[in-house]
Amino acid sequence: MRTTVSLDNQLLTLAKREALTRHQSLASLVEDALRQMLTCTVARSKTRTPVKLPESGEGGLQPGIDLDNSADLLFVMEKRHDSYGR
């Protein structure tokens, strides 16, 4: 498939040089680089371990806190922030 990509001139020069060194076309070099980057990204995301967040206090969330409602959460946080005089 044909597509157009805009590249920085310096990067393009380096890529063309590398393609010549490897005896391959620029398109082939770009395809290989993309494949390698995407494969690493997928492999890295599969190997991540879950993060256990520390909990403080007892009983989880305080009454009136809804983590799915960011506007209300911000309101509660700002209200508490103001009550400390900061």
C-alpha cells in the first residue's frame, strides 16, 4: 500500500544511509523498524504486573466520594483543600 509520511530531513538522511548499508529499500527499512517497535510494545504491555496500590485508613472510600464522577471528586477535594486554609 502506498502512503505518504513526513519525516525530519536529518532522520530521512540517516534512514536512507542505513537502508543502503543493509542493501534494502527505504520502505523495507521503515516496515522492519515499525514491526520491531510494535512487537516490543505489545510484548511489554503483556508482561506488566498488576500494581497493588497502598491503602490508608479503614473501610475504603469515604462517604460521598464517587470515583466515576470527576467533577464531584474535584469539588470535594477543593472543599477539603480550602478547609485547611491553604
